[in-house]
Amino acid sequence: MKAVTAQASGRAALMQRDDIDTDAIFPGRFLRLVQRDGMGAHLFADWRAEGRPEVAFMQRQDPPRLLVASQNFGCGSSREHAVWALADYGVQAVLALSFGDIFRNNCVKNGVVAAVVAPADHARLLQALVAAPDGELRLDVATSTLHLSDGGTLPVVLAAGHAEQLLSSEDEVDRTLRHEAALRAHEERVRQQQPWLASLG
């Protein structure tokens, strides 16, 4: 069962590049690791080794709590390690114009907020971060609102059901078990209406 994620707050880092894939976020050679603790040490490992400007923010000692990306962040393979590494590094939320679908679902499973920002609001967000690079942002999951350091606010969009999942302590198993009585009643109804299926095990 994961912890409740009601908000993400702190300094944000900019990653102004489209199509940042999960292999860039967490290189494949580290997939043999199974312990989530310590995965942040391998976050963007190849890009850091190459001195890529997109990850210059990682040269600081204080990790950002939010990442502001562009189009299609987290595309590519389905490796959940990418989200584990972001979370272990300290990232609480990623704001982008769009996400890879599996990555976005892996985020919510691990208590990381993946919020879409509309293009006009994204431009406003970039302006705010350029004006105050160390200013703190606060993302309120319940209201889907991003609070800027200058006092302004922007709406964000979470995928259907993600806000509820982040605000509860329930994982997918817990949510399914909420309907246990109805599921058992359905199984009994099917067993009575189609008894030949029961014999199939």
C-alpha cells in the first residue's frame, strides 16, 4: 500500500526537450537492480556522463522536487525502474505537455504525480521558472492546481482516477477488493446461469 500524495512542493528543474524516454531516464544496464533504494544514483546516468545540458540540474546537491518537461516525457519501454529512480532521487511530480502512457500509469502506482499542462500554461510556467529559477512550486493534487512562486496559479490535468488514487492509501488491489461482495455475487450468478463453466475450473 502506498503513501498518500496530496501535494508536491519545492524547487523545479526544467528539461526542455521532447521525447525523453525511459532508457535515458534509467539506462537498461541497471535493470538487474531490484532494490528501489539507491536507484536515484543511476538516474540519467548516461546523460550525466556525457555532460548533457538537460541534466545540469543534477550537479546541485539539493534535488528538485518537480521536473518540468515538454512533449512525450517517459516514452519508450515500460520499465518501472524509471519512476523508481525519479522517486528515489526525490522527484515528487513531473509536469509536461504530454507523457508516455505506461510511464504515467507507473507514476501513480508509485505516488509520483504526472500532470499535464496545457501549452499556453506551459509557456507561462517556463516564464515563471526563468524569472525565479529557485522559486518553489506547489502542486495541489485535490484541486489540480499548480501554485507558482509569484503567487499565480495554473490548472493541470491528471489522468482519470489518478487524483483519487494519489489521495487515497489504496493501490489497485485495494480498489478491486472494495467491490469484493459484488464480484462474488457476479461469480455466483454466472455459476447458476452457466453451470458448465464452473466445471471448467
